[in-house]
Amino acid sequence: MIPFRTAWAGPGSLPRALALGLLLFLGLGVQACATAPSGVLLPITTPHPGVQEISMLVYSTRAPTEAPGVVYSGKRGNT
């Protein structure tokens, strides 16, 4: 029978597990502090060659906003 050995078994496995848990906790904590990108829907002046323009119908209950690059505000619109 071949012995089964993993990185989590044996001496030193508890500090390794704690280090991995701390790394995961810190990674998720830093990611949670990030803000979402805003103002990224700005029109471009000239399209790239070979790109086809399409029409798209969008329906939302959100109110439009005057901020450049932002289509809808967080408030409800008049329906």
C-alpha cells in the first residue's frame, strides 16, 4: 500500500492552515474595500475599423442622471 501524504497532514500543518486562513481573510477583506468603477460608459469619438454598430433597447425603472459616463442614478424614475 502506498502511503497517502498531503500538505495538510503532519508536523507544522496547523501553522500552515492558519497562514492560509489569514491570507484568505486579508485577501477578501482588501477586495471588499474596493469601489465599483463609475463613469465608464463614455461614448467614443471614432469606432474601430471593422466594428458594426448595433441598436439596443434598454428598459429600467431607474432615473436618468446628468453625470457623464453614468446612464442611471440610484433613484427610482417616474414610471
